[in-house]
Amino acid sequence: MHSFTTFLRSTIFFPVIFLCLTSAPVNGVELNPPQATQAELAKASYSEEKNLADLAAAFFDTSPEPTGDGLATGTLGKDGGAVEPVLAFADEIAAGTHGEVDSLLISYHGKLIFESYYRRGRINYPHYQMSITKSYTALAIGRAIQCGFLTMDDLERPVCDFLEELDLSQCDQGAAAIRIDRRRTPPRSAPGKFS
């Protein structure tokens, strides 16, 4: 049986689609993903994100280039997925049909096979996701249980039991007591930062 850490580092569990919400313009012809400037990155924060200028046009890439960030890349259609429906969906996002969206990234079998950026989306700017991370975590945990990497009994174990490389001396007091089933609610005895 593989370790849970290995499971989390892989994307073998199923295709993952990330939508980052915030708005959308029109399909563009840029050759490289849009990047935030050094000045924008220097003051990057949740409150500053709303001040980013909208992209002049949306950016789509069906064969993302490796950027040195550790993500393997592939080609939409060749490595998975159907090109036409994904591009049609990306066009709808760009037209604003699906609300305010900043970016859409599709990973399949461990490879990033599609990336697109709209309005405030930038390849190098942090996108503040807040409570949506609880949904990602629940999805990953549910799939880990389904694949046999975790059991229902594991939900009552401390999270740090599954993070082999975690140095608890670098964590907030009480971090060792946080259980998977209590991930959203820190224990009263554990002051500090929790997300």
C-alpha cells in the first residue's frame, strides 16, 4: 500500500479541474501565459488582488510548457481530454457565461494538459481560495478512502501521522492534535493560524 503522502503528491486519483473564480474577457492570441509584474507581486494579498488590471484578452494553452515549478505537462487531446469541448467551455468562461472566473487549469494523470487565464488570472500571482480548500480537501480524502489509501478509522487520527516529512517543532502549538475529521475546526488548546 502506498503512503498517503505519495497519494497526495500524485494526481492519479482522477482528472482534476481547478476553477478560480473572479471574471472573464475575450479569447486572445498571446503566446505566453500572462504574468504579474514584480510590483504587483511585491504587494500581493487578498485585498490587492481586486486591484489587478483585467487582462486585455483571455489566454488558452492546450499544451502548457514546463516552467520549472515541478508540474509535469502534456497536451490536451493527446494525453487526455477532448479538445473541442474544453475549448468551447473556455470560450464560454471568456464570454462571462459562467460568472467571474480567473483561471481554469486541467490536470490529467499527473500532467497539466490545459491552462487558461481570464480577467485577473496570472500564472505567477497567488490566487486566494479561502474556504474552497475545504472542498478540495474533502474531495481528496474521499477519493483516498475510495482508493484504499485511508480508512474511515483514519479520520480520527492526527493529520501529522500522514505527513512523514513534517517537522512538528516548526508548527504552531497544538498542531499535532488536529485530526482529519476536525480539520476545519482547530482544537481549543491549539492557538495559532489554521486554514
